[in-house]
Amino acid sequence: MNQLTFISWNVNGIRAVDKKEALRWIDSQSVDFLGLQEIKAEAEQIPASIFDREFAHSHINSSSKKGQSGVALYTDHEGFHEVCGHVDILSEGRINEYHFGDIALFNVYFPNGQSGDERLEYKMAFYDRFLTHINELRNAGKSIVVCGDVNTAHRPIDLARPKANEETSGFLPMEREWIDKLLSHGYIDTFRHIHGDTPDRYSWWSYRAGARERNVGWRIDYFFVSEDLRERIVDADIMDDILGSDHCPVKLVLKV
């Protein structure tokens, strides 16, 4: 078996990250799949200078609303790409679906529910459409890898101030229950699989009040895999030494 390295990062604007040269670390990494979320750009707006590494395939799914959302997937592995429009029904550029071998990989920027009840309702419906879709693929014989910004911290251990955020979207009972449901359907939170209940590990920090320096964060970026890949998980981690966004990258290594 070969080992494949997957990296996922919400860059919060790929052009802003490029100005900081904050993606150049990719040049020194052995990366098989790089998934970026919230690129906030059309394909032609992505600078050629984001890294020197040349990937054989790049798939950009931009939002119909300019300057918002958007995802990008880079790889050297042959496969076919979908934008999963029946899940992302508003065409907000939220999903790269990439099939290679027996694996369906999803790079997803899940909706944020903090702007009001209507948006929270949309987020929950998106969650359910997505779970239905990946379950259908599993039933058809596919193994599933999901990465991205899920915009929800699962358990109190996954954010620095759970009590203060019990009524905040991103830690509402209904949002957390959806992750419970995802896991109950036979998916694995790979970070917890490797690290157990290690506390104080986060992937997003507010830009306000020096939150990152004080590690007042949330773990809202994940790699989930289907149960059949459990024994193939080599490593999963949070790359919290990488700067350039209010999120940091997360990583998964699989034997395939």
C-alpha cells in the first residue's frame, strides 16, 4: 500500500494569502491532495505565484456570488471531479467531489449559520443533503474522505469557551447533533481517532483580542473518513504552526 497525504485549509481569501506568501510552505511538503476553502476568487483570479509546486490537476469551484466562498482542489492523481450541485443548491462554490480509485474525496466549505435563522436553516439542510449523498456513494461501494471547514465544534473539548457559546451558531445543540449523526452513520473523526481527548487543539481563532496568541479557539476543521478506512489511518493532525489565515491547515495520512 502507498501512503497518501491530504491537507485541508480554509485560507479566508486566496489572494490575501498569496500576498503574505503564506502558501509557499506547500513547496516543501509531500502532498497528494490539497483542499482549500473560502478562496473568494474565480479561477482566473488565482495568482500563479501561490506556490511553485505544479500539480497535474486543479479544480476550482467558485461561488456564483463574487468574492465569497469557493473551494479549490489540487492533486497529481487521476480522477474525475464534480461540483455536487444537488447539495450546494445555491451554487455557492462549496464542494469539490473527486473520485479516484475506490475513494470519493470531498473538499467542503460548509455554510456558516451565524447571520440569522434563515441561514442556520440552510446550513442544517445542507448538512442533511450532504450526508444523504455520501451515504448513497458508500452504498454503491465507495470509501469516503471528507475534509474542510464544517463550521461546528463538536464537543466542549473542541472550543476554548464552550459555556459562553452555547447559544452561538457553530456550537448549537442541533449543529453538534448532526456531527453525532454523521459519526453514528459510520464515519470517523480522524483527529480524535489519533489523539483521543487531547484538549486545547484548535483550528480557528478570531482575529479579535489576540485570540490565537492566547489559544482561545475552536476546532471546526476536520477530516472524516468512512469506517472501512479505519485501519488505514496513519496520522491526523492540526498544523497550528502555519500562519496566514484565521484558520490553520489540518492533515490526514492514509494507507491506500
